[in-house]
Amino acid sequence: MYLQLLKSLIAIPSLSRQEGDTADLIEAFLQARGLAPRRHLNNVWLRARNWREDRPVVLLNSHHDTVKPAAGYTRDPYLPEIIGGKLYGLGSNDAGGALVSLISAFVELEHDPNLNCNLVLAATAEEEISGSNGIAVLLPLLGRIDAGIVGEPTLLDLAIAERGLVVIDGETRGVSGHAARKEGVNALYLALDDIMTIREHTFTRPSALLGPTSAAVTVLNSGTQHNVIPDRATFLIDLRVNEGYRNEEAVAELQALCISSELKPRSLRLQSSGINPDHALVVAGKAVRPEAKVYGSPTLSDQALMPFPTLKLGPGDSARSHTADEFIYVAEVEEAQKMYVELLRKAY
């Protein structure tokens, strides 16, 4: 049943901001099981029927949007096929497998009188672009949340911390002139000096889980023609922030190093996030799957937008995400469905 739901999700294109059809599918799937999901934009959510105000509230969340198919696909990205135990298709690994497994766990547990917590299920949009109409717009509608499980491909290991992200636009100004006469002030050279400083900089607050905060310059643009000294250069910085820094602090540290360039962060909202290793969800996860690693994740998810403790956990491998011929093992999905149920029962 849930494997068929995953296959149906794969078959429907659901690029970020274009998830209406997959939202319809999820909504109809839940209605067919006697539930009453709510809809806000392309986000589908509902509370468990077995709700008591005196109990902790746990959010089960994953996303149903995808990136664009990679150029190297050798098969139809929207044709779900199982070959050798692998289910192929865009979004199978990131994060359809986790989403259907969380839906399965919610349906099994939401009316269980022995579960001592309130469950909220949210299948959300725009995760792949950290968009404003995904989990960010939905959270105010959900009410109090005490903890959450974020379904992402982790090989069913326990990701208890996640780096934050800041995308920074750098701009350097010089003075134009004729290249043959060596006139002007070359903005490209000034930018390269600052870029080299960024490359060689070591942030001073380490993290055992997430490693050091790091910055990489990924785009550089300057100049208009061969004989004109450029008076402007722009570059882009990908800044990954551990829990030792607030995003604002890491940006300020870089700006202090760049003597010729102005740095402007596009957004500071994607902070590092995580959960205490002693939290009930983590303890239960280790008990249910003793072989699971506990680690800090280098990749970003909607976890960054949640102001409460969250555990990132799901079937599939992050290394397969956004790759051509994406796939997930059917056995991984089946194992995840069982693990989510056992973990929640043990934690609450």
C-alpha cells in the first residue's frame, strides 16, 4: 500500500513550487483511510485523533517536492520501476521513502490509546529551495510542538545536529581604465585577494558533531571585455555554520577579513539545529537500532526552520540525493516503517 503510494508520488512531477498534484494525492490517500487532513497551499497536515492536551506533541515531517532531474538520467525520472530490489525514480530517495514511511507510522499510531504523545503529520512543499511557502508558513498553524522527526535519507542513522547555511553575495569596487596603459584599479584583483583570504581562513569554534564552520567561494564574475580594467567584481559564498556560531557571527567574522569587498547575506534564517543526545527520541532510536550511528549532518533540511528539538532520520542515502537515476531500496523503506513505529512507542 505505502510502496504504491511512493510509486504514485514518483510518477507525478513535483518540482518545488509545483507540488499541487502530489499534495492532492497525499490528501486523497489520507482521506481514503478515514482521516481528515487539512491543506494550506501545497502542504498537507493533520493531527492524530487520539489527542490529549496534557501530552507532548511530536511532529512527523517530510517533503514531497523534488529538484529538477539531473542531466545524466538514463531512464525516465518519472517512471517508477523496481529492479533488483531498487525502486528507481526522481524523489524516491529524497525524500519519498521517508515521507511514505512517516505516513505509514502516523496511520498506525494516531489512534493508538497506548501511545503517550500527540502526533502531527505534515507533508510539506518547497523544502528543496528552503521556500517561504513550505514548513515555514505551516508551523504557525500547527500550534505547540515539543519535538519532531524530520524524514530525510540518513541510512536510518540518527542525525542529531545539522549545519546552518548562509548564501552571501560579495561585491568589490575598483576604477575602470585601459588595460594597455595599466590604468584604473582592478576590482577583479581586489576580489581575488579577499577570496584567497576566505580560502585560507579557519573558523575558531569547533564542533565534535559538525566539524568546523566553513566557507567556499563558488561563483565569480567580473569584466566586460579584454582591454578594459574591470571596476566591479561579484562573487558568491556558500557558508556552512556549526552550532558554535550564530549565522550573524560567522558572516561578521568573514566581513572583518575582507578589506576590499562588501558581503551581503541573502538570508540568516537557516541556523544550525539539533537535539540533545539524551532526548527521548534519540535514546529510543539507539535502543531500537543499536547499530545506528549518531552523527552531525553536513546537509540542510527543513530542520533548520524548526524552533524545537528535531531528529533527522530516514531511509535511503544522502549520497544518492539529486543524482541521476535516483533510487531507494525497497527493503530500506520497509525497515523505516517499522523503525518509526517502534521508536515512537519506545520514546512515548
